[in-house]
Amino acid sequence: MSLITHTLENLTKALRTALRVSIECNERSENTHKILNVLRQVELTLMLHQQPIYAIAGTQGAGKTTLAKSLLGIDDSWLEANPGRGEQIPLFIEQRHDVQGDYPQFIYVCAHHKTGEIFDSQPRSGDELKQMLRDWSQMVNQEIEGGKILYPKLIINKSDSFIDEEMVWALLPGYEISNSQNHRWQGMMRHVMVNARGVLLVTDPTLMANTNQSLLVNDLRSVFADRSPVIVVTKTESLNDAEKAEVKASAAALFHAASSPVVAAGVDNKAQWTGELRAAFAQGIHNSAASEAAAIERLMALVNDDVADIIDNLNLLYAEQDSGEERTVAILEAFDKAAERYEQQLRKAIKRETDGHRQQATDYCQRRYQEEEEGLTNNLKGLGRRLILQGAEIDRERKNRVLDAWQARFEQQSLADHNMVALETLNRRELRHYGLSQETLSPQRLASPAATMGYLSVAEEDNSSSLAPLRHLLGSAATRDAPPQLDQLSTLLKVLPAMTMEYARGWVAINQAMPAASELTSALRPQQILDAIFSAQSSIHPVKTALMAFIGADAADGTLDGEVGTPQNEDSGVFTPVAIAGKAMLVGAAVFALYQVAGVVSESDKAQAWYIERMMKELAQYNENVIIERYQDTMGDLRQLIEINLNRLFGVQDVLTQKSYLWLAIQGLTTVQKEARQYEASIKQYLA
């Protein structure tokens, strides 16, 4: 799953601006600490949605640390089990392939305490790691190399792990009922669990039998509802097969996770269960619509509560600043209103044009899906590829198909063309409303220094023009001229955004960035498929065996294409032509009946239609947000230019006041709130 990383990156940038200006204005320490705390959560959310991160969760004493050490090849010098002592900090364990020198390696990810810039600390010792994990206050209050700690990270070689891939684990503190003493680190732990790609839920037979933990289990269960975690029952090495089966069934019942894989693990018999856990991890961990809704809800609580508090504090700080020259403030406020009005019109225009492109791209992508994946045969091919762990490749193909469709030209128009039409149409309407035309604004009317910044100016000799007062705002006014009054500028300020965007529209509309495929939401797998085929019911279970044999026969000819053929090396395969035909007939009859009864093919195709439509909607919102962001950047630069000229004109020396920076910080955070709420409203329609 994915929240729009572009919005999270914008929030990080806005928080960094807010932190810097708050410190420069001597804001109270509790308010700057709040900004840092929100920055920590946003940075964590961004990381959780940019990388494949899997949480190792469970109550205190379940054996999470011991399991992590065993699976990831980490020794006691870096991690040690602490039953009853309780860690308070999530530890991110990153598996890399390009590690050099001595590893593991422990570092802090920090934010500079004045600028909010994110950086990695120098490597630290294992003893410091073990001590820090047990002390939340140390993490949030300690300063490392000029920065505040956001979270700790342990870097290991992926070859030491039971899964030889580049990925990140989040070893979480013991799950507790949140209270006034632990709510800060428990909140951070829950934030990671809800946003992680998947969850390994760790428990043991003793904890499962402890009736005193029923309230805790119920609370824990509510956090990963509909997540289908992989459940690992530790400390089972002394149990026989029948006892392990009973424990596994009890764990599934306890956590209401009948469809989740359950693995019985132990310290002394790792070889017996590691393969089972690896297979369960590859096939069983996934997100659902409900889990994604929970992640969005958590992010929106951050945006609607914590970010709103920061904006309120900045507004108070803004009101406390010395306003300086009243005429400058009045002109800037009038410009701000004009910029806000144009932005509202721009949002409507861009959305209207983008929606047209989105519908055409959706139709095109749906047609390609129908050709490549729709129907029984294609579904069986895809299912076979997933069963041999090619699910990630399928997801990449589906994402790239959406991106290809989005970047295509329809009716000889690209997305950039639609953006240009929106800006051109809006500017023409705005200019005509104020008695101007696009032809009036010729490039020859640009003059330094505004020309070098891409802004409109007016030649000095054009004194009779109704645009002449703009010379004062944009830097080309002669010093002997009398400063303009606000009433002289009122109309020009209203049309100034459209005049500016008429010159900037090429940069805003055409230079269009695209999100990476990794930033897009992965397709939700229709769970009925795996649930049905791997069901233990006697009427369906034989289909699993037959299907796996069919996949083996399919692969015997050196390809996995849904066609059963003769092995390339006759001596190397165990399938004879008769056996292959028999397997194919068995699977064809049994699976076809299963699909007809369960309606899985139909559900799978519906799920992909849903996925394509949702991705197109996210790409449309991404385009709209990028256009608005570039517009606001342009208006922010233009505002500073106007302020510089007005302060020079009125004899004010402090040309870049703190009040202006505060306005930019407030504007940035407010814009991100709008983006996040827009995304929330849109995605809830699809998740309903």
C-alpha cells in the first residue's frame, strides 16, 4: 500500500521551514519539540511507504528479540533478550547487499535541531544501542552531532538473514495498553505497526494461556485487524507434532486469524521451521483495504491534530511579530488574497483537464489488462506465477502498465498539453476580466531584474500604461517616482497572479515529474484465491496438489506460460506425456469448477479494474498537487521580490522579515493539509 509520498515529502519540507523560523523567532521550546516530534512521525511514515518494511510485534516476553537475532544472524553484542525490562524504542534493521567493513553497524537517523535537515550519524557502539532501546527520554532529548534523534537503525548484511533480499525489519517494543506513562513510545510503536508492509506477530504457549492478558490481546488484535499477519509461536522446541498443531490452532483462534499462516518456532530446532516461515512470509503477508484505511486514519489524525496545533502556534507567533511598515503589510496582504483566489480557480481548471486525461488513460489501461490478464487462463497463469513467488514481478508489471497508460498521448494530447490548456484558458479569462490580453504581455515587456526570475515587469518608458505601478513592485521603478497607493494597485494585484503564470506556464505545465513505480500502491490480492486453494477442506484440498503438479509440468518445458509441454531434457523430468495430460485434465476440471463456484475469476478481474481506477486517481491527484506546488513556489518567490522592493521603496531596512517567513511556513503546512484531506476523501471512496 502507499500514501502519496509526494505529500509526505511536502509535509517534511514545510515542517523543516516551520522549525527553522520558530527557532529564529525564539519560539518556546515545547513548540519546537512538537515540530520535531511530528517530523519524526512523518519521516517514519515516509520510510515505511518507500521501503519494504516488516514489523516484528508482540507482547513483552514473547521472544521477539530472540527470534530476530536467530532469523537475522545478530549476536548478543548488538541485541540481548530482556524479559520484563521492556524496550521503548522501535529498532529498524536494514538488510543491505553493498555492506563493506565490519557489520552489523548501528547509526541514528537524525534531524538537525535548527534546520530539520535529515542525516545519518556516525556509527555507534552496541552497548549504546542496548541502553538506548530501553529509554525513550534519551532518544527524544539527546542531541547527536547537532541533531535530534528520529529513530535508530541497525544495518546488517542480507546474506546473514533467513531471507536473502534487501528489506527492512522493525523490531517493536512489547505491546502494552496505552497509558499516561507509555503513550509516547506506544504511539510510535503502533504507528509503525499500522504502516508496515506486513507483520510477524510473535507469541508463546504460556502467554496464550494467560487469561490475565485477554484485555491486552484484544487491544493488540484490533490494531492489526484484517492485516493477515504471520503468527510465530515461539518456545515450542520441546513439543511433539500433535502438540505443535494444537498450539498453532489455538494461536489462530486467539488472534481471530484463521486465514493467517502460523509457524511453531524454537531456539534449538531452527532448521525445522525456518523454511516454513520463509514460505509463510512470502505468501501470507499482505495488506487489505481495511489495514490501509487504518494507516490513512492514523496519518490524518497527525495532519488534523498535531499539524493543526503547529499552524495555530505559528499564527500566534505571526501576530506577535512587529509588522513594520503598514503600507508594505497592506499591499502584501492584498497580494496574498489575490494569490489565494487564483489558486482556487487553478485547482478547478487543472482538475477538469486532468480528469479528461485520466478517463482516457483508464480506458486504455483496462483494455490492455483485458488482453493480457483477464479470464480463466490468464488468471491461472498469474496464480501459478504467484505460487512460485513471482508476485513482486507481477506487481511491477501492473504498476508499469498503469504508468505507461498515464504517460501516453490520447487524441494527440499528452498530460502536459492538458495542463497547458488549463493554464492558458484560466489566464485568458482572468486577463480579459481586467481589460488585458495575452497578446499585450509580449516578451519584450520583460525587464531586469524581474526577467531573470521569470516574472513580468514593465519597461520604464511605458509610463502611461495602466501597468506602470507594477514597476514599483517588480523592481524597475525610478527612485524619483512617488510610491503608489494601495488603491492604485488593487486591480493590478488581483490580476498579477494570472500575468505571472502566463509567463511561467511552460515551466509549470510541461516540466512534469512522475512518481516512481515503487511509490504506487501495490495491487490488493483477491484473498479468496489463496484461501480457497490452500483450504484444508477435503473437497478443495486436492486442488492444491493437482495445481502444484500442473505448475511443475508447465515449467518442465523451460517456460511458465500456462502451456504444458515436454521437458527440454527428457531425462531430467519426471513427467511423461501421459502423466502431463492427466495432470492437466485433473487441474483443468477441478480448478474450473472451483472458479465457477467461488466466482474467483470475476472477483480477481474486478479487483484489478478497481486497482487501475484507483491508481489513475492517485496519478491525477499527484499531477494536480505538483501544479499547485509549483504555483505556490512561484507566488512565494514573487511575494519576496515584492516585499524587497516595497521595503526599499519605503525605507525599511529588514527586507526579508521573519513575518514573511512565518507566512510561508503557515502556507506550506496549510497546503499539505489540503492535499492530505483530498487524498483521504478520494481513497475512502475506493476503500468503502
